[in-house]
Amino acid sequence: MFTGIIEHIGEVKEVISNGSNRSFWIESPISDQLKTDQSVSHSGVCLTVEEVSGNRHRVTAIDETLNKTNLGSWGPGSLVNLERCLQMNGRLDGHLVQGHVDATGTCTGKTVKEGSWEFEIAFPRPFAELVIEKGSICLNGISLTAFEVKKKHFKVAIIPYTFEHTNLKTLEPGQTVNLEFDMIGKYLLRRLSLKD
């Protein structure tokens, strides 16, 4: 379980294909603090640390993960948002995030404001009931607030700190992002769908 508050940015240094799987060696300021078998959010995707070597760690994404996230587009130089799992004795600064990506979205607009940025994100129509005005949305592992919500797109506003300390600084229109919708909303929608 995560909060959507990014700790550091990592950089993909090497990508290794093994059958339909893909392993990534990632360099970051927290890699040397990680342990084998630890769960870490990588741009919103919960992956298991398989190996640590100095300031790098290795994770593997299987075919299912590659098909449902933007990890298939990662290559050397890609920037990755990193967050270690939530400690239950700490503050919940973002919102509850599982690290289970529901869908990918596409950046359809980027507006530079005076001191902030706005991104418009298009998402698959079947998820429209899970995006609400001023509700929580997890985008590339970042806990954000959706606004100007429509049937197939929403906007998020980014403060300078978040822009500089996440991979949103490299996000441009046309690029794909990982989306995880609010867990409470998903449970409520499931419950309502089971009513006779």
C-alpha cells in the first residue's frame, strides 16, 4: 500500500528482455536502502525488488504488467517515480494507493501557468464513474486531484515542487501515463453493480 507521495526519481539504466518479461535496472538515491523482496511503487506500478547493487536495483515486469501499463515504453534514460510502501504509523499525506494500475491514459494537453502547470488526461470511457470532480486520482504513482472532469478526460494542476520532483517534468502531449482510480470508489461501484 502506498500514498502517492513520491520520494525520489529513479532513472532506467538497463532493460533486459527474457521471453515476454522485461527487467529494469534503475538508479536512484534510495536504491541502496532497498531490500530484496520489498514492494516499491515505480510510476504507480507495484514491483518487487529482485536485486540491489550499489545505487541501482532491479525489478521485473511480466507480460500482463507490460500490457496494462506504460512500462513497455521504458528504456535507458526513462525517469521513474519511486515510493516505498506506506508505514502504518505515519501520516497519510496523499490517498490510499495500491500500486495496481487500472488503465493507461494519454496526455492531451499541457498548459504552463504563472507558477504552475495543468495537464489534461484522456482515459478509457469505462472508468468514467470512478473519476469525480475534486476527487483523488493516481497518475504515474502521484496522488493528485482531478478537476474539469468529463466523460473521457480530466485535468490536474501541478505545483512547482511536484513538477520538479517527479517525472511530470518530462510529460508532453501524446505520452502515456499510468492511472489508478480511487480504491474506495471502486469498492462502492462494485457493491452497487451487485444489487439485484
